[in-house]
Amino acid sequence: MSEPFFRSLFDPRIATSEGLIGEYSFGDFPEEAALMRNAAPKRRAEFFAGRACARHALGQLGLRPVAIPSDADRAPVWPDGIVGSLSHSQTLAGVALASKADGFRSIGLDIEEATPLDESYAEEICIASERDWLARMPAERRGLLLKVIFSAKECAYKCQYPLTRTFLGFEAFRIDLDCDNGSFVAETTAAVGPFPDGYRLAGRFLIARDHIATAITLR
């Protein structure tokens, strides 16, 4: 597996891995195959690519390869003492894992194709302040920036979920992008779990290899 295009978004102690969807099967873990027995081929390919990447990342942390089941919400169940996040685009799977012993509480990773969204989706994805910000951006950039906002919200959701076990909508986070520095802040718009209203999650993003990646590390 090559070095992930999103490697630079994370602390060196966080293990990362990426792989192409469609290149992996269930390997030595029949319990994973059982989970996917009735799944569509596309879902199977995504699942097995993500699990292969996760085991590669576990190896970087000095851990043996193990089966990685899913919970009732289809979220990966990581080995004890590990936090992480898994994401995929249409063609690429990516994983970031870390040890709780190193002080990491949660990780968010989202990967999307770097293709613009139609601006009409801003009504669904964005709150008013985000739409106002987009309106001030050059017209030719708005679709791609909307995609980055979408990815940042997905990333923030993935980071909070293991700690709150709460399903949230797009309105749960206010995204502030700093395009010059490749960073963003995801601010909660209401209290959820241990996060008070106005809690700010600091993240980073990049656009490379025809993809967008967004990342949050919570310590």
C-alpha cells in the first residue's frame, strides 16, 4: 500500500493507510465475510478495502491483524485501546488509527471525490452563515468549496459519534474554512454529549489526487 495522500493531515503517531476499492477480499476473516454475505457487490468491495486498510494501520501500531466487525450502526468496532476513522470515495478507501494510550480520544476522517457540488445543495448542507460565506467566494470555486464544507461536516460527525453515539444532521456544525492554511473549525450549534454548544473542533483539509480529505484529531 502506498503512503496515503492524506498522511500530512495527521500527527505522526497516528497510523494511516489507503487502498483502491475492488482490490481486496475477505482474506482470513470469515466473520467479516459473513457480515457481507447478502451485501451488494459495491458495498462488499468498500467493506473489504476498508478492513484491509485498517489491518495495515494496526500493523503500523504494532498490533496483529484481527477481524474488524461492525456494530448495529455499521460503524467499525476497533480493538480495545484503539480509536479511528474509516472513509471511502467511489474508488479509494482510507483509514486513520491511533492508540488511546497516546492521548487520542477520537479521530475523524472523510474522503470525497474533488468534484464540485451543484450550488443548490447548499440549502441542505449549509446553515445561513455558511451560505453567506459561499456567496462571497468566486463563482467558479463555490461548488468545490461546498464539497469541502460537506466533507468537513462528515468528518466532524465521525469524530463526535464514538463519544456521543448521537446521530446529527448537517445543521449540527458550523464550518469555518481557512483556504489559505488548509484548515477549518467545526463548531457545534447545540450541546451534544460531552460537547457544549459552541465547542470548536479544529481540523485540516487538502485537495490532492482528485480527492478531498478532511481530518480532525481530538485529544
